Amino acid sequence: MKSEFRGLIGALCLALAAGGATAQESTNRVAAKTDWSVFVESNPTECWSVSAPKKTVNKRDGRVVAVRRGDILLFVSFRPGSKVNGEVSFTGGYPFAGGSTVSLEIADNSFELFTDGEWAWPASTDDDAKIVTAMKRGAEAKLTARSGRGTITEDTFSLLGFTAAVAEAEARCSR
């Protein structure tokens, strides 16, 4: 299931620009909800909410460093044909260190995402649901990860508009 998602999102090549999400191959942005955008594709049917971080800090040996990263995006996806309902995923814009995990903090809640290449996901659909619930209640989500080169990255995402964006994505994929 996760590899199928990785292929679909990889094919879409999403990038966020100032003022909201735009897609290089998917131009089907259907809504903007404060700091989150909603996209829909029809073949196969999938809907997702996505955001870019408001703050990014990269550290090596405890010092802030400038590094080159690709798109940094946090998603919640719905794919009715694959029975995917609210799958959380994160791409950090670089290959994660092999065998590493990504720490996700929302208010007083902590979660662990497992990595594969440049992508990270929760271990189960139950964890997806717990994270989405925490995101609906929170103000920001902070993801901390380690690159294959040893850089520690901290990406902070605003959750303003998250609840509305996820509701819209889910509704559009249940039609």
C-alpha cells in the first residue's frame, strides 16, 4: 500500500509556491484553506490535502547549516479505489537516513513515522487516524528527521485550515 502511494505522489511531483500549492503535473487544486490546499485527481480517484512548512531549521553537529532540499510537504490522502482513508505522509526533500524514523510532535502528542527513501508514514491506519485527530486539535506540527548525510532537520507546519482542507478532500473522494 505504501509503495503504491509513493508511486502516485512521485508521479504528481507536487511543489508548493508562495501563496499555496501548485502542481507541476497535477493542476487540479480545488481549494485553499488558509495554510493547506486540496487537490483532486480522477484516474484513479484520489484527493489530498497538503501544506509546506512555515519554518525549516537544518542542523549538523548542533549548528544551523544551509542545505539544499527538494519539496518539503505534509499530506493527508484519500484513495477510495485502494480503501485509503486519511493516510498521513511526509516528504522531507532528501533521502532519510537508512532505518531512521521521523518524529512528529503536535501539542503534547508525539508520533513516529517510518522512512523509505524520501518518504515517511505512520505504521498503521490507526496511527494515521490518531495523527489526523491531533492535527485537527493542534496549532502546528513539528517533524524532526535525519538525512542520509547526518543533517537533522526540523520542519514546522501550520495547522491553520487543516480541518477544513481534510474535510474537503475526504468529501470530494466520497462522491
